[in-house]
Amino acid sequence: MTAPISSERNPVRINAAVRSPMSFRMLAWLYFALLLVPWALSYIEGLEVRGWYEELVTLLSILGLSMMIFQFFLTARVDAVASQAGVDNTMRLHTRMGEYLGYLVLLHPFLIVAPRFFIAPSFALSDTWELFTQPETSTGMYAWCLMLVWVLMAVFKDKTGLSYESWRYTHSAGFVAIIILATHHAITIGRHGRYNAWYDVLWIVLCAIAVALVVYVYFVRPRLVARQPFRVLECSKGSDADWYLTITKDGEFPFDFDAGQFTWISSSKSVFARNEHPFSIATTRRALPNISYVIRELGDYTRQLGKLQPGQRVWVDGPHGVFTLNARNATGVVLIAGGAGIGPIMGILRELADRKDKRPVRLVYGNRDIGQMLFLNEIAAIEADLNFDALLVLERPPEEFAGARGYIDAAVLSRFTEEPDALNRDYYICGPPIMVKAVEQTLLTLGVPQERILYEQLGF
Ligand SMILES: Cc1cc2nc3c(=O)[nH]c(=O)nc-3n(C[C@H](O)[C@H](O)[C@H](O)COP(=O)(O)OP(=O)(O)OC[C@H]3O[C@@H](n4cnc5c(N)ncnc54)[C@H](O)[C@@H]3O)c2cc1C
């Protein structure tokens, strides 16, 4: 039932597995601090300080452009940054900030004309029309209209009918156009074109870096990925809904990871196709040169996994992510998995078993029905090796079922949060985004401190 494990070890580390990552909160603070830098620099220009409203609009406009540019930085997968911040954290921040950015940019022209509705209401509508149509603001307007469409496409990406890959290409290409237009708008009309040349150069350089990062992701990164080819060892059904995929290194190159991390996998012939999907590793480094995944059928790619043939080439970008046991000081570990979330949770559980960890380890594992439960024998066997307790939760349990019925809710979780010292333990949640959010919220209401909760959502 379990994914194959080989005992071969590879002692060399590249792609530095994350050792001391930034928390999501630290990343968010750093991000906000960096966002404010261009705005703070604008005051070095020595331009007169106007009324509070004009200054506020200037702040929001500069923030909007900085955020637009920084969105590219958050998705770039540059190893030096990713190993500190974690690609899962940066992607999460990218998604959240995207929403605020949408509001900020869409409000931008209205914030500029709003005072006219109070000062000269009879001219306000014609002034607004002029603002939208005058040649000087045309690049800004094109950026604004494109932004409106692209933000809606991001919010409703599952309803656009586009495959995720097509959506992703369109998203990147559209935002490259938006950032170029927006930068042109900022340097020609920003604060009425009165900024000094060096400030304009700053925006041009930032815009150029953002575009270069897209070039890196699509054209340079694949060359790095091509240096670590893998091939399929086995792809078999684990349950009606899940596949076990095991791949193996195809050559002598250093590769290492920490339990709980994920990789992007592409089975396209060309490494440049970027038809890649993120999946979390279910094994530990003890299994190298093999790595295994639990993959739930969800859409066009995961439903066709059965077509993968042993020996077939797969490209692996990673490892990535900070959903690991590293740099934590907890007195125990509570693992909470929903559906395919059992993949990385098993990776972490296996790591704890490999280490013969003495701390209390608890597992809550939920699924719809018993046929979807994976690794049950291995979980039972681990019970003998660790200070371990597991609770299975099923929405539709069979008659004779010893676990909990329903969802992973407060009643289920309180069984573990009421144990002595439970609030000093780390809570690792992995599953579909909706389940992860619900469990996190429940843990918080049960008194678990936010900094004790780590999660990986199976979707950005
Ligand atoms: C960090 C991370 C780890 C994951 N680990 C696992 C795992 O171990 N097991 C598992 O079954 N699933 C995992 N997922 C989810 C998995 O990536 C998607 O289910 C899969 O990509 C769906 O592809 P599809 O073409 O079959 O479905 P689609 O119908 O194309 O996509 C369904 C949804 O999956 C997401 N998705 C699709 N393609 C991508 C992509 N290339 N990049 C990011 N998101 C995408 C989108 O939200 C999309 O709406 C993980 C996701 C993330 C972000």
C-alpha cells in the first residue's frame, strides 16, 4: 500500500533545502517595508508637500505601481530568495496582494477625479471623461482596462474555461504588457510628470527587472531544471481517486529535499513547455534516488496520470516550500491531513519515524470514504515506533468504524488540543484550500497560537 522506499542516500545537497525560513508574517512585513521604499524616495525629490488628500493619492498610486512590480518578484522562484521565503509563502502573498492591487489600481483614476465632484460638481463628469480619453493618459488607460480584465480572469480563473496552463501564460503575458504601460504612464504623467530623471530611471529599472524575471521563469529556469532529469519508476492507483507516482533520478546530480517540501513536475517532452504541476513529496530523503507523491485526480492533467509509462522522462523543479520540520522548537507535532494532503504529511511522519522522535506525535486524517484512506497499515505500524496517536475522520464512514464521523472540526481537534502542553506543539495542516482555512480557523478558536500553525494548501 505504501509508496516504494529505497535505502540509497545521496549526501550532497544542492537547491538548498530550507533550513531557517521566514514565516509568512515576516515575509509580509518585509514586503510592506520594501513597498514603501519608492514612496519614501519620492520625498527626496524635494517637491512641495500638498494637502493630505493629494499626498494620500500619491502614496496609493506609488504603492500600486510598486505592488504591480513586486508581484513579479514573488513568483520568480529565484533560489536565493525562495530558500529563505519559501515559494509556497511567496505564492500565497502574490495571490493575496493581487486582490488588493486590483482594488488599488481600479480605484486610481476615480481617486484622482473624486475631489472635482465636491469642488466643481457640474464639471466633474466632463473632467472624468477627459481624464479617461486625453492622449496624455492613454497608456495609463490601456493599463487600467487590461488590469480590469486580467484581475477578473485571476479571480474567476476556474470559470474562464481556460486550462490552468493557458491561463498562466495569459496571466504572465498580460501583466508584462500592463507593467510596461503602467511604468510609461508613471514616468510621463506621474505627479504631472514633475519627478526627476533619476526617479523615472528607478521605475524603468524596476520594470525591466520584473520583465527579466518572467524571461527567467520561462527561458532560463527550464535550463536549470534540465540539469536534474528524472524518469517515471511507477504510477499506480492508490485509491479510486488517487495515484502513487514514484520517479527516480536519471543521472548523477546532487538532489536533496526536506520532508514536506513540494516540486513542480512536468511530463512534457520539452523542458521549456512549462506544463508543470506542483505536487508534494510523500517520502523522505532516505528514499532517494526515488521520490514519491500521492496525487488526487482533479482535472485534465491528474486524470491522465495513468498514461505515464515507466522510464518516461519527467522534469522536476524543486524542491520548494517551507512546510517542513526545520527550525522549529515545538514540544510535539500534530499532523492534520485532508485527502491528498496525506502526501506531505506522510513525508513528515516518516521523517519523524526515521529520526525516532521522542516527542508526542498526533495524526488527524480525514477523507470522504474509507476507500480513499491511504497508508493505513504504515500508520498503524508507526504507532509502535513513536509516541503516536492517530484519529481517522470520514464523511461517509462504514458501519463498523472506530474513528470520527463528519469533518475535521472542533470536536475532533479538541481531542488533541486539550492534551497537556498541546499549545507548545506545532500543527501541520495540509489539504484542499477550503479545508486548510477551516481547520486553521478552528485551531485558532481552540487557543492554538498562530505561530504554531503551519500549512500547505493544495492550490495557490
Ligand atoms: C504547493 C502545492 C502542493 C501540492 N501538492 C499536491 C499533492 O501532493 N497531491 C495532489 O494531488 N495535489 C497537490 N497539489 C494540487 C495539484 O497541483 C493540482 O491538483 C493539480 O495541479 C491539478 O492539475 P489538473 O490539470 O489535473 O487540474 P486543473 O483542473 O487544471 O486544475 C485544478 C486546480 O489546480 C490548481 N492547479 C492546476 N495546475 C496548477 C499548476 N500548474 N500550478 C498551480 N496550481 C495548479 C489550480 O488551482 C486549478 O484551479 C498541490 C498544489 C500546490 C500549490
